[in-house]
Amino acid sequence: MKSEVRIVAVIFSLVIILAVTGSFLKNISKQEKLLYPFSKNSDIFSFLTPHKKPKYRVYGYLPYWSLDSAKYIQYDKLTDIAYFGLYINPDGTFKEKVLDDEGYEILEPGYKNWKENKTVDEIISNAKKNGVRVALTIIAHDDEENDEFLNCRECWPVLMENVKKELKNKGLSDANLNFEYAEYTDDKMALKFTEFVKYVNDELDKSFSDSFLVVSAFADSAVKPRISSSLLELGRNSDGIFIMAYDFHRPTSDQAGPVAPIDGTYANSDYDINTMLKDFLSKISPNKLIMGIPYYGYNWVVENEDRYAKRIEGNEERGYSESLVYDKILRDLEELDIEPLWDENAQVPFYSYTSPSTGSIRQVYYENEDSLRIKYQITKNNSLAGIGIWALGYDGDRSELWNLIYDEFIK
């Protein structure tokens, strides 16, 4: 009996010590503005056992404009974080300066934050402590500059030297290539891009024994002339493909509609997630595919409240169609006291309302726990490498999407 009492006393003492320690660490975190690396829903007993890591890849983009929300990152739910990112010039150097809206020269924000924002270093430190890989995203979004760079073979080593320098300075080895064209391109440039991907992958492997290169690809790469359309070669030459499985509808679309529909049998649509995956899987091994999912939605000015309502051109009086992050959409729903509807074909939520400020009818399509769960199950059913998040921080301090990742990929 006495031994049982002693055991209970020891356990009770451990609980008190852990609770006090946890409170102390949180206070230190607040005082020194450090990022607390544990989940908000962690309990004191979780420190007694090792944290389980996701069984699939959970690859989260962290844009420089979301760094203020980095304090909400639950590192134990992630396998990779990709900082977004550094933009390149046609000669292979990084864009260090740009012009602001008033025409004044300023440091390019992605570059400035990478170089000067201590939060980036804190994120990298916390990621390493939690076994999370960190990648640097190399961004090229100007059509003419992209062509100029890819056709300049002597510019490739220049970029690689700059990339290696930045990775070594931060103690990293991974990279993400995010080459996007506003317009379509041709097969020649798509093949040139795959050559560049192979070059980058080979160079990273030479410098870092455990490097991991992920390439971003448009959702319609298999059916439209994109820079990422040479899927067979792209799969061979990279370590992973991040499918941007979203933007099937955009703010400029003719009508409101799902951002990432599962089934495309709805108004004016001929492509969807299911069809997209079949196309990618016909060219690329599933263990190289990361299905990107949107933590955002779009809010359109529309003619009426009918599903897939026709978009109205925006102006100052009626407002404009726009993108909204998940946290803002949920706050709007709470403020407007609206119960969202469910699109059975697309397998996503949506809602319509009249704007209190402009009187315009608006329609919103977005993702929630239910729609993301379906996408996660599709990921597992197709044995994909995992899922990707665009973007970390878009859910603010909410925990439900983190809990969903735990339920689907860790539990």
C-alpha cells in the first residue's frame, strides 16, 4: 500500500513540475518573442512520450507576408516548411530591390525578410528541433524573364552558387522551384525547364548529401501548355512534385465556383481534382506527388444567389471580387451569422450573402474541415507522397485544420 502511495506521489510531483516548467517556458517565449514550438492543444502528459510524426509528407508553404502568423505553427503536424521566397533575375542573381507603389526603390520583401527578419531564423531553429525540414523557394513569375533565364545556360551556375550560399548560411539543404508563367508556354520551354530541374537537383546533391528538391506544377499541366507540362521528365528529374491543385476558379472567372473541386460535373467546367490526379499518375509515380490544398477561398460579386452565379465586374461602388484566407472567411461567417451550404458535386462549402456595406450580392467558395478531409482521403487512397498547404498562417490561431492533419496523417 505504501509503495502505491509513493508512486502516486511521484506522478503527482512530475505533473506539478511539468506544469510549472511549461508555464515558465511560455512566459520566457513571450518575453523574448520566441516561437513556442508545441501545439496549442498539447497537454503535459504529451511530454512524457515521443511525438508521432505524420505518416505522409505535410509540406507547408510559408510566405514572407505570413511571418507574423508563424507563432501559430504546430511543428509536430508538419514534415516540411518552404519559405516563400526569393525571386530571381534573368542573370541568375536574386532580386534584392524593387520599386514600391510610389516609385521608390526598396528592398524586395521576400529577400529582406529572409536576410533580416529574426522570425525566419527562429522558425528554422524550431523546425530543426522538431525534425521538420526547411526549404528555400526560388521564385520566377515573369514570363519574359523566365524565358531569358532558362535560355541562358551560363546563368544557371550563377543561380546555383547563390542558392547554395543562402542554404549554407541557414544550415539548410532543400529547395523548391516555383516557376510560373502568366500565359501559356510551349513544349520547347517546358523541356528546357526539366533540364534546369535536373541540373539543380544534381548540383544540390553534390553539395548536400540529403538534399530534397520539390518542383511546383500547375493543376492543368497535363492538358494545357504549361512550363510544368513535361510531366514524365519532371517526375524523373525532381525529388517531388507539388501539384497546385487549386485555382480551378479565380476572381477573374466568368462565374463563381469551387477553388478545388473533386468532381467537375458542374456548370462550365471540364476539369477537376479526380481527373487531374489520373493525368498526373499516368506520368509520375505517386510517391513523388504532393497534392497542394488551399487554405483560402474566393469572394465574388455576382448577379444572384444561385449556385455558380455569374460574376459582375467590380468597381468602387459595388466592390471587387477578391481572395480571402481561411481565418477571414470563418470570421465573416460568424459576423454575418451565415450557415454555409454544401456543393455535392465539388465536395466543398459555399455561401451567398448581401454585403452590408455595398448592397452587392456576393458568393464565396472555400475549403473547410469536411472538404479537406475528402482531399486527404483521396491522397491516401492514391498512395501519394502527401499533401501541401498554401499557405501556413492563413488559418490564423484556429486549431481545427491542425487537428484534421493529426486525425488523418498521425493518429
